[in-house]
Amino acid sequence: MHAITHLEIFNRIMFALLCGCLLGIERERTEHSAGIRTHSLVAVSSCLLMIVSAFGFNDAIAAGNVMLDPSRVAAQVVSGIGFLGAGVIMLRQNTISGLNTAASIWSAAAIGLCCGGRLFFAAALVTAVILAVQIFWRKYEHRFFIHSSRIKVSVKRRSGIFSAVEQCIESFGLSMRSALVSPSEEANVDIFEIRLENAPQKEAIQLCDGLYQVPGVLHVEYQGLRKNTAEDRPIGQSSAD
């Protein structure tokens, strides 16, 4: 097996860094836990391990008594990267978040292995495909699949308050998928946990603003479940406090 040159090592690692940065920029732009640095490190490190797997044992092979399987280290990278991906997956309020970011990290490792194996076209193609999926598909998926957003509304306990909240939701052209009413620790305050069906983030946030026009609404908290990183977004306090 021929020795790899310094220039070839540089080219492979720099290409892996570029692909990892592109994936990380997309994650960073949407404020996910694993961003530019994480994806860059994963891609570059995977590339390095692939280079080590393929060229790091030339001295031993030169003796003529050793058979090398370059795929062994690559296989360990594919399985081992799962531990890093598991760190960004969370279960909160019966909702799993972080799966998309974990898959993105795993993809960065695969792209790094491609760059280490000098499969630059495959690495570039997969990077472009992943970016297309992450950026463009997110904008249109709610039109084809059922997704939900959760809104938590704190209200003063009084007759007809739930009907008023329901009418406000319908006035924005949205529909409830489910609703749960529970008493708050505060006196005479109830909490409505409402799931909206197929509600884009922009419309759900507009609804939150509209809910403050309902007499008795004290506080509104929005959580977009369409996004793989579930984020609680307190909208503010009502003047009714």
C-alpha cells in the first residue's frame, strides 16, 4: 500500500471540515444544541480515523506478515458516534426531541469517512442532499403531514373561560388536537395544555398574542413540536395580572 502524502492528508481533512461546517451552520442557524463546532469536529475526526485506518499501519504491512482490513476502524466510528448522538436526544413532556440533530451528527461522521477515503464526490453530494432536506423540507412538511404545537395557557378560574379560549383558537383558523385542564398551584388559576393540529410556528405565535385579548388569560407559553429541538417560548405576561 502506498504512503499518503501531506498534501493529500491536508486536502481530505479540509474537505471534511468544509462539509462539517456547512451542516453545522444549518443547525446553528436554527439554534440547536450541536452546531458548527460539533459537526466540524465530528467530520474532521472521522476523516482522520479513516486515514489512520487506511494508511496508519504501513510499517507493519511492509513486513509482509500482516493483512489489513481498512474497514475495521470505519465500522467502529459508525457505531461509536451513536454515543455522541444520544447526548442530544431528550425526552421532555412526553415529547422526544433532538433526533434530527443526532442524525445530523451521525451524517457528519459518514461524510468524514468519505473524505478520509477520498470519495469527495460522494461527500459533496450527501452534504448537499442533507442541507436540502434540513432547509427546504422543513418549510413544506407541515403541508403534507400532521404535526402539532403545544400551548400552555394560565387563566383565572371562571365560568366559560375554556370556551373563550377555544373560540379564539378557531378565529385564527386553527384547530385543537387535544386539551388538558389542570389546577395550578396558585389559587383560582387553571392551566390549559392545548395541542394545535398542523399549526405552523408563525401562526401559533400569532395565536399566542391573540390569546392575551381573552379576558382572564394570565400567561401563555408556546412549544413548537414540529422542530426537533423542542423549545419552550414564554410569550410574556398579561396585563390582567
